[in-house]
Amino acid sequence: MQHKSLKIKEMKLYIEYSNKDIPKSEDIKTLTAQALQAKQTIINRSGNGNDFLGWVDLPEQITTQELNDINSVAKTLRKKSDVFVVAGIGGSYLGARAVIEALKNNFDYALNTTPLVLYAGNTMCEDYLSDLMQVLDKRDYSLCVISKSGTTTETAVTFRILRNHLEQKYGKQEAKQRIVAITDKEKGILKNIADKEGYKTYVIPDNVGGRFSVLTPVGLLPIAVAGFDITTLINGARQMRNELINHDTSIALDYAINRKYFYNIGKQIELLVNYQPNLVYFNEWFKQLFGESEGKDNKGLFPASVSNTTDLHSMGQYIQQGKRLMFETVLHVENSNNHLSIPQQQDDDDKLNYLTNFSLTQINHKAEEGTRMAHLDGDVSQIQLSIDKLDEENLGALIYFFEFSCAISGYMLGINPFDQPGVEFYKKNMFALLGKK
């Protein structure tokens, strides 16, 4: 077993190899050279997909004026909305949802939190949208529609239905005050509609792809409407960017190097593991980021995820003793935002007094540590990424860390990390079956 640690402020990366996976020093040396070359490819804008590298400098380029404008619009929407609907698919909603779900109360729907952020335009399911509209019939709401072209079918269909519903409920003039469109700067169907109707608009930069767009208005407006601090989120990303750009050793390089090492020795799956339920959608954002970026030319690790300790009682058996296809990347959160300890029970009828005065976070950490030990014994190597706590600054840093690592990993694989040509195949078949001309 080998153990390695690099630190950026309170963020740490640990690598633990199972006995069967210990690398030779020359393997790591070769991969380090490849990773440094990939980093320079990003910085020099010299690789495939270089016209989609706008996300690299986003944390530095966004201005206080832009953040203030987003916060001002968010404040207006919050005042008039019991529900805020985010209509988008893939990167148009997953980044925002990952941050909102990570920061919110797990049971905000039961606390009458205003506004409650709900999501649409990410499915064709008629029952889902019908159920949502039953809620919207009874609650004041506003709508953010996110699509660069305006032609993404799931989102476009949903927007037509909800736009019509808003206009019938509030009248055309008030409806337009409740709709924000985040779209292309100059062209596209949604841009044309927004200009014609007079909606407030924000721009999806031409040089930022959807899965890298969480630090643009695509993610920032919904996060601000949900009541979270987008300035601190950006500051966290800015700190991480400065560390990763300006140093030849970094946790992003180390992560990419070890992902590629595991891939080279035959691992097929990267399993992202968390121990907090409100990180489930961070898992989903991670899967889209790496799945769309690396899964091409018959290459790439398959990104999967589990949420422990819950999934230890389902997928845990396979991870421990199934086919040795995977390694784990564990998201470790050192401190909780709340404290709940185990009380003393006089008669100890449940036999839990040995846990008296332990906090649930302490117990959760021991479960995590015990699981890591068991999985290492089961020949599952691990990367552990540790952050201080779940807050805007740490999440901003974590988002930028994974984006930068993903770009390095893609170039190390020899593919364009920023296109997704395979996504168009199902659309062609669907349009043909629907008779679109």
C-alpha cells in the first residue's frame, strides 16, 4: 500500500493502492510527463477543442458587476416565487442542482422554504411534467429556461408548455417578468423568442460547453435564487484555479495521473463515493462531466457512483467481492455543518451505550474508514479527496478541480475532451420517428 498527500488550503488528496495495484516509479514518472504536457496544452490552447476552453479563466473573468446583477435578479425572483423552475438538461441544470442539493436542508420541501427549486426540461415523461404543473397551479412561480440553441427537444417542449401555463396564469405582461432565458448571445430559437417577448436574458459563452458551465449564469442564477452565496462560490473556484495553473505539482495533476494509471492496468470503472445524501447530485454532475468528456473513440473510464453508507447495503457486496473492474474516488467531508451526538440510555436496552457522546459525523467517518480498509483488502484501490466542509467556497474549489482534472485526463487519453458527437445519434432516430422534416 502506498499513501500520498498533497494539500491546497483544507483540500487534500490521498492515494491508496491495493497490493495488486502498486505502480512502478517509472510508470508514475511517464504519466507525470504526460499530465504536465496535457496541462500545457490547456494553458496554451493548443489541443483539440481549444475553442471550448473558456471555463479555464471564468473564475478570474467574472466581474463584481455581473455577480451583482445576477444577485439582483435572483432577489426579485425570490420575492415573487414560492417555486423556481429550472428548465434545462445535462449541463444546463446538473451543475446548479449539484450545488443547491449539497447546500440546502435535505428536507426543504417540508419546511416551506421559499423558493423551492424544482427541475424540468430534463425528461420527456408526461407524468413528471403533469405532476409538476399540479404544483404550479397552486403556487406562485417563476421560470429559468436554459438552452444555447433553443432546439434541445426535452427543454424546448417543456418551455412551450410552461410558458403557455405562465401566460394563462398571470397574463402575458406579468409572465414575461417571471421568465429568464439563459442562451446564446446572438442567435438561436430561444434567443429570438426572448428578444421578441422581452425576457431578461443571460449569455452562455460561446467558448464554454454545457458540462463546464456551472460557474456561468447557467449555474449561478439558480444557485443565487436558492439563496446561496455565488461570490464565495466563485472565490473558491478562483483559489483553486490559481493553485492549479501556477504550480507544476497539484492535486489535479496527481488525480489525473492516477486515474490514467488505473486505466492503463485495466480498470474500467471509476466509482465516485460519498457519505452524505446531499451529494447525490454532485455524483450526477461528475458522471456527466467525465462521461461526455472521455467516453469516445472506444476509450475512457466508465463513471459510476454510490452513496454510502446506504449503498453498502446494496452495491457494497459487489464492490467487496465482485469482478475487479474498478477503483474508488471517495469524497470525504471532514466537518458537518450541524452536531448531533448519541445520548446515554440508562438501561442500554439497544446496546448502543458504547457510542455515547459520539457525534454522527464521527461514526460516519469510522464507517468510511472501515469501508476503505475492507475495500483495500478486497483489491479496490482508492483516491480520497478530502474537503473541510460543504459550503460555497469548498464546492467552488471542488467544481474547478474536477473540471481541470477532466480536461487533463481527456488529453492524456488522446481525445477531444470538449465535444460529444455521440449524443446526436439518438436525436436523429427520434426526429425521424416523429416525422420531423
